[in-house]
Amino acid sequence: MSAKTLHSWFTDSVRRDPGQEALVVGGQRLSYAELDAVSRELATRISAVAGPAPFRVGLLAAASLTAYAGYLGVIRCGGTVVPLSVDHPPARIRQVCELAGLDAVLAEERDTSFLEGSGIPVIAVGEDDLQRAVKAAPAVPEAPEGDERDPDTFAYILFTSGSTGVPKGVPLRHRHLDAYLRFHIDRFQVGPGCRVSQNIALTFDPSVLNTFITWGGGATLVVPSRGELVDPVGFVNSHGLTHWMSVPSIVSLVRDTGALPAGSLPTLRHSFFGGEQLTLDQARAWSDAAPNTKVDNLYGPTELAISVTAYRLPADRGDWPQTSNGTVPIGRIHPHLDHRIDPETGELQVRGPQRFDGYLDPRVNAGSFHEPGAHDGPEPSPEAWYRTGDSVRTEDGELVHIGRLDQQVKIMGQRLELGDVEAAIRQWGDVDDVVVLAVKTGGEARLTAVYRGSGTPAEMRTRLRPRLPFHMLPARFVQVDALPLNANGKVDRLACGLL
């Protein structure tokens, strides 16, 4: 079976059922035929400015029709999408544009004066333009073109935060995503009649999972407004959602406000979480609220096309695992991938059809791959293992995420995992959420625990002192109402360090 492009996943559904609802966004509901027509209109405008493919187009749009039709428009004419966050400072957006080597930026009608002098043309899209295309959409679409596009071309480039402060460009080809989408459309039983949440920003790669399992399966993608983002229960129920994806922090956030009562999410059939550790407490709270849902924990870095493992919690609570750190296992590697665990560090390393071919800047590749044999050159060999930087261990036949290797620290001469300290505090300190940081004071590293829970710092020390070795007992406790989150909804460890 030949690999498909992201665009052909969409157009196959256009052919099958053009009248099926494809997208709900900004108060609008578009059928597959209508969304196809809007993306055609934008593809024409993009090609006129960017020139012949291949080219790279920045997508500067929020949760809107421009964003989703624009995404399709870029890949339909052979381009590579580079999502840009409207919430980032102009200097950061311009930096990403220049690092990506963009040929154009497709933008909603907004101030883009910060791109003046960059040499990058801006394609401004107005709401009137889109509505004209929607009204002109034929009931039976033209034969979708673009399916013959080469799956070896780049589909998108995402930028992750670099340790040096310079964002790292991660280019993914269409072929990297093909087996992945097939696997998850089947795993989550996505098809006509399903309604899938899209509460993930396009700059964050799980958005690709949500979007293209939906359009690949012929289902409906539902994008929340900003108001709906802060009321997930209302969002799910008002749209009758069947599938939910988010980072686990959202569960804690909603539960803490008392807005996640038992049985409040009856329409959900599948719920999948990723981006950070999912605790068993969070999984219990969500399962109580969504009694008809299957709960999956996904794990994977952007460089490996979204996720590489999955674990589904058993329907019977009595069969749920008890892990050493109180988190849901990340499960087993997808069947079309290979993995190894470094015997010295416990680092998970992965290769296979989802592994990207190297960073946009080849200089960043150094140290990111484990070569099984001799290899020269800046680009990794096809046999190279991608080093995830994550420590895992096998418990009862399933992989459990322990923490980042860069979160291994030495306290009082003894090496420890910050994740192990966090797990101990969750267990013995009776807290809901906690982040432990190693903070240098006077040249010596000391532990700080930022937590949300009922105990005062003094009470926390009393609870933990009999349970933890002295070098694992935080020197400082900071009690907060809620852990700070970043733009992707993950716990912001950097912001925790400033408290």
C-alpha cells in the first residue's frame, strides 16, 4: 500500500461523502465540499504568490476557518505548512519565519508590519473572501487534484524551543505520518458521525493527529472558541463530542474549579491524552466524568511524528495498573516502529517510518541520534535511533515514563530523578499536582517543590520527612492555587522556577 499525503486523506473523504460535515469553527459549519472549495480558493492565491512547488508558507491564524482551510490550501498545491502562533511576540514570529526560509505568509487580516523588510510576502485573507468561496461551493466537488503529490515531500515544519534559545525546526514528510494515521483512525474508530475536539494549537503537533484522523475518517472536527476553551464540559456537551484530546493538565484545571462532576461527559467514547505525564488520579477524575469513554495515554516527541506509544486503561478499575510513580503507563511502541532502551541511562530510542530525517539546521543533529554503526556526515542514517531524551522503565510489561534525562540532578553528591521526587510527593504529601526543580543557591543545587494541595509548606515537610531520604526532601516548598501552564496547556516548568 503506497503512502498517502495529508491532503489525500482529506480528499478521499470529500469523494466519499461531500455533504458530510467536516469542520465546525467560529460559529460556522462547513461540509467536506465547502471546505474543499475554500481550500481550493486559498491554494490558488498561495500558488500565485509563492510560485511553483515546493515552497514553504507560514500560517498566521488563530482557531479560524482561515487556519484550517489555509492548512489544506498550502499542502494541496505542494507546499509545506509552517504554523505560526498569533500569541507569540512579533520578534519571535519573525525569527521563526526567517529560520524556516518562508516563501510567503498566509495571514488573517491583522497587523503584520513586523514582517516589513523581511522580503516575505504576506497573503492577507479576509472573512468576505472565505464566505464567497463557501457560497460558491458546488454540491458535487470537482475531482480533487493533488493526490498524486509525492509523499516524500515535507508536510509541515514545527519549531520547538531550543536549549540555546534558538527555536529548532522539525520538518516532517507526508510519508512519516501515513502509517501513524492509519493506526490511530482504526484505534479510535473514527468515522462519519464522530465529532472530534480540536483544542490544540496548530503549532503543537497533536493538532495534526486530531485534524487528520478526523478528515481521514470522514468525521467532523470541532474547534472551540476562546470562551469554550475555559469550559471543556460545556464545549463537549454543546457539540455532542465523541472524541477528546488534550494535555493532562486540563483535567486538573477543570477538576480544581469543581467543573468536572461525575457523569458530566456522557457523549465521549474515546479520550486520549499526551504531551506530559498522565497521573492515575487525573485518569480517575476524567473517567468518573466520562463513564462511557475509553482512556488512552499517548507518548512521543515532535521528531517522531506525534506519538510512538499508547496505553489504554482497562474498562474495569480493578484491573488498572499500579505504577512506581503514580502515572499511567505510556504502554507499548506502535507495531510499525522499533525501539531500544539504553542499558546505562534508561533512555528510550526509536526508529522506523515515523522518525524524521533530521533538523532543519543539520548542526542540531549532533547528539540527537544513536548510530548503530560507523557513520559520517551531519544527516542521520536511515538506521539511526532517535534519542528521545526520556527515561523509561518496563513495569508489568508496559513502558512507564520516568522523566527527562536532563532532569537527572545531583543533590548532596547523590544523583536522582526529579520525576521520582515528584512521584513520592504525590504519594506521601497528599498533593494533586507538583513540580520539583533543582535550583542553584550559592553554587549548590537544592530542591524546590511547587505544588497544589491542602498542606502548608510546614505540613508538607512533616509528612515527607519520615518518607524521603534527606537528599530527596525539598529545601523549599511553594504552595500555589494552580500550576502555571504554557501556551500548549502543559505545566510551565520555567514559570514554576520563577515562583
